[in-house]
Amino acid sequence: MDGATEKLSRTAATGKKRRALGWLALSFLLCSCGGGSGGDPSSQSSPPPVQVTVSNNPSPGFTYLANYQANFTPSPSTYTPYIMVVDNSGNLKFFQQIVNGLAGFDFKIQPNGAISFYTATSSATSFYFIDGFITTLDSNYQVTGTFRVPGADTDAHDSVMLPNGNVIMLSYQDTVMDLTPFGGNPAAIVTDIHIVEINSSGTVIFEWKGLDHFQVNEAASDINLQAAPPNKIDYAHANSIAMTNDGNLLLSCRHLDAVVKINSQTGDIIWRLGGKKSDFIFPDDPLGGPSHQHCARMLANGNLLMFDNGNLHNPPVSRAVEYQLNETSSPKTATLFWQFMNDPPIFSAATGSAQRLANGNTFIGWGVISNPAATEVAPDGTKVLEMALPAGMFSYRAFKFDR
């Protein structure tokens, strides 16, 4: 481990608190990926099988998955968590057993070329939050570093490692607020978003907090603002962070039903797409925009791609959706450019991902769905690859890379 990483780990280890984690009314738990022994299939017990159910000339490459199981406990006894890299036939290229964590989360290749995954070191069944750390691997799957948010819990959902050595991470922070104007408790516990960027020496160079920009009553209709302590009110719930093409930040806020573009220098909000204060209208989207979305990413053409969980659609339905943005019109417009809905429709209440591949195909991770767990579709919607996990096993995200 390099000196900067050691410094960061020491800083973050001081005064750390434990948080709780939970999943909606479904009682699916969002959990994360852990450091463990790695290697080849002959050296340790086997991860869950990945079944290929559709193979129709898929793009070359390897799928990155990480299994977790519904209703796990802090010391899982009914399953073993792994991170896995599989080929288009479902054969293992690499896997690593998670021996010090609860499950696999956010397993991917970063913009700086590092392979990364998240390890949960604490969890409970009462809320959305976990605490843990991010591990990086080189191209030979050897550990090169670990990263935490300095002095706070490190969130599992997403992180960005930039070519200049900077790392952008998410955290959650609780604050006591008077929510009586919204029919709530005078000492309500509100959980807020915290974005932190550190440089290669571990120094915090950018911080951003949601409550400096959002109002709690911007939360979607299914978020209970009347909850009394010790229950917490997760009014915004960040679940993805990415860079835009012009060097700003793109934040997905599940509980606001909004994707937010943030000035990476000043922290000012440039625009909001979706939710109660949307700067955009959706003139041709029959679903009226995203609901409880995940994994928002700006494409090279300037369009916006995301996994729309669709919790508040009527009826609930999930899709991968791409919008063409006009940021100069008044009002701004998000035109439905492309979408994929499974036939028959799928509703995945939590987690999930959407990734545009180099050949124009889209790779979809279905979140809290076992079959399919991941689907690759051509631009015309034809399925060219589909994979399934054993019943009751899920992958937070699913990505495809060329190595």
C-alpha cells in the first residue's frame, strides 16, 4: 500500500461510526463487497454459478458481478460472497471470496484503469446504510490500495477514481432537524448526502452536502417525512456519482427521483433532471421521467443513460433509458432517445445499472433480480447476451469490460 493510501486509511479509521443498512419495504438488504483471498477456481470453494440463458453474438469482453443474498445477517452462514469476472459463456476468469465482508458491491474498472470493489465492515437490517472501504486491484488482481472517506462512513454505492489520482466518494451524515413544517418530528434525524473528493495524498479538496442545496420536502411521495427518532429520514439517498463530459459532477438521488448536475469547482447546482424541482420536461416519455433511478452516466454524445427502477411508475416497471438533453431551451428538454424494457416487463425495486458499450450495445444489470441478472442488448433491442444467478442471489450492478 502506498503512503497516501496508508495516510487516508489512518485518517478515516479515527472516530468512525457504525451505520445501519436496509432495503425498502421489500426487506432486501443493500450490502457490500469485502476484501478476501483471491485466485483461481482450483484454490478455494466455488462462487455461485452464472448461467448464460441467451447467447446471440454478444460483444467480446468479460462481465463483472458480485453476489449478495436477501435477508443476510452480519455474519452470513447461508452463502459466501464473491466478486466474479466471467466470460460470455459464464466461465470464471477470476473470482475472489469475500472473507471479511458481507457481499460484493460496485465491482468495476475505474476511469484511471484500476479495478475496484467495496467491502462492508458493518451492517444492520433497519436502514439503508453500511460502512466499509474501497479496495483497488491492478490488472493481475493484486491489491494496490484501500480508500475511505476521511473521518466518516464510506458509502457503498459508487466512487470515481480519476486519471490525475483524485478519488471521489460518497458518504452519509445525520443531522437533527425540526420537520414540524412538514408534519414531522421537531427533532427528526435526517440523513444527508456528502460528496468528498481527495487528492493522491489523501487531502480533501472538495466537499458537497445535499442540505446546502435541497429541501427535505423535495423527497418523493413514498418517503416518510414524519418518521420519529430513532428512525432516520433518508430524504435524498445518493446512489451514483460520475463525471460529465465538461468536467462537472453527475449525482443520482434516488429518493428525489432526480439526477443532478453539480459544478465541480463551486458546488452550485447547474440543473436537476426529474423530481419535484426538475429543470427539464419530458415531452415524449410516456412514463414522465425516471423514478428511484440508479447509475446515471453521461454518454460521449452528451445523452444521459441510467437504470430507471420505476418504483413510482404506474404500474411499477424497470428499464434502461437514454435521454437526449437540450440544456439551452426554456424549459430544458429531455427527449426519450432510446429505452429497453424487458418483455415481459421486469420490476426491480432496488439497485441496478446501465452501461453503453463501445459497439453501441447496452449492458444492463437488473439489481434485485436473479433471472435475469444481466442483459446485453443491441440498439434495436435484440438480446445478445443474458445471464442468471441462482434464485435468491443478486448482483448490485453488472458491468462489461474488455479485460
